[in-house]
Amino acid sequence: MKRTTLTALRPLTAGLWLLPVLFLAGCQTSGPYAPQSDKHPGVSEANATVVLMDPAVQASVTSVGDRKVTLPDGRLHAEANLKNREGRRIVVQVQCVFKDEQGFATEGDPPWVTLPLSEYATETVSFDSMNPKASKYTIRVKQVR
């Protein structure tokens, strides 16, 4: 009777060990971060003119109106009325991003403007684009930390 030796089984066990490794190496992944759904579908910077960026601002501030005007030189002028809904003074920061027809920013990184809001007060913020390429805008509001 012929005895099976370990040397005869080594190529077989090595092949079985490589099989799961090769299988897992061939799997596709979508990347390190999976896409997440929007918490407020239909409302985003792509289609909203005033965006309240964090929960504290969403509870304290509301936009009671906004408008855009094209200046005689072709630049865009954007205004928004921001109302403090609380009985205490708050401070927020406001930024305006001017965009072209396709929704891409026409200027560099715009500065944040600090805006104090008194109790139940409504303040108007206004911004002018630097060039005539802008046709849309998004006014962002965030809480001062």
C-alpha cells in the first residue's frame, strides 16, 4: 500500500489558501466612503437661494425674503432679509456664493461677514458679484462658534 506524504499535499493546500485571497482581491468597492442620502431632499445649495447651514441656525434664523438685481454693468446684486426668531441676541456669519448658469462658482472663496441680530430683529444683507458672469447665487448662514 502506498502512503501519501505531506510533500504531495503541499501544492494542493497552497492552492486552496490562495483561492479566497484571489476572490476577495477581484471584488469591486465603491470607495472609502459610501454615498449618503440628503436629509432634506429637494433643498440644497443647487436650488436654494438661502441656506441655513447648521441646526442651531435653522432653529434661530429664518429667511423672510431674498431678491437679485442685475446692475447696469452686468454684475449681480443679491439681498436677503434674515430674521432672528429668538428673544435673545445672536451672532451669525453670512456668505454669498455667486454662480453661473450651470451652478459653478464664478469667483474665488468669498469672505464670511459677521452679522449680529437683535431680539426678533430682521436685518438685510446684500452682496455684489465681482464680475458679470454670475446669474445665480446662494447665501449661506452659519452660527458663530
